[in-house]
Amino acid sequence: MSAVSTRRRFIEIMPFAGVALLAACSPKVEPPPAVVNTPAPPPVAATPAPTPPVVQEAAPAASAMPLVDETAAQAVALGYVANHTRADTVKFKSYVVGNQCSTCALYLGKAGDAEGPCPLFPGKHVAAVGWCNSWVKKA
Ligand code: SF4
């Protein structure tokens, strides 16, 4: 090898040697610490949905039993009317003004009730102001 070629060769490799020397002498750069995955926080309990207001069912009617139908055979036979003022005084001479179911001994309704049971009409209610020919004075 000639001196020119040696010098040329030196010039060619010098930049690479310098870079290599700098890389070897420079402090190593530590990679950033790995991010440790922390467990996800527990899910926040969802606020319970507001409960819908409780709808109160309407109180059952005072009477769960149907009223006596004035046109039913038993009612016609006894002259029952839902209002004593309509009593057939021609056919039923026993009617006395003011007599009504609420003052009858057979009436099972409570004082003040608009209607109540009567053993002559099972499964039905009679009106407190009703009347029939079987009226008996309450003791
Ligand atoms: S028996 Fe008395 S309570 Fe019964 S329907 Fe006749 S009047 Fe009313």
C-alpha cells in the first residue's frame, strides 16, 4: 500500500471511528422505567335507580257484595225496594213510614253503613234505606 492510499483510507474511516468512539464513551441512557400497570380501581357502585313511588291501590269499596236487584224473584216476592219511600204500600200493607233496613232486626250492616247483609238475600247487600215486607223491628 502506498502512503496516499493509506491516508485516503484513514480519511474514509475516520468519521465512522469518531462516531464509534463517541458512542463508546457517552453515558448510557437508561430507558424509562416500565409503567407498572396498577389494577383498575373497583367500579364505583352505581347509584341505585330511584324506586318508583308505590301506588296505593284504592281501598276496596265498603261492599264487596252486589246489591240486591229489586227485580230479582226473591226481591219481588218480598217487596224489596232499595229505598223505603218507594215501598208498594198497596200490595204490602205492613209498611209503616220510616221503616227501613237499618232499623230492621235482620239487618247485619253497621250503623252508618250505606248497605249491609241481610239473611234473606244471601250473598247480596241490601241498602240501609231499603225495605221489604219481612221488616222486623230491631230490639
Ligand atoms: S228483612 Fe229487613 S233488612 Fe232484610 S231486606 Fe227486609 S227490611 Fe231489609
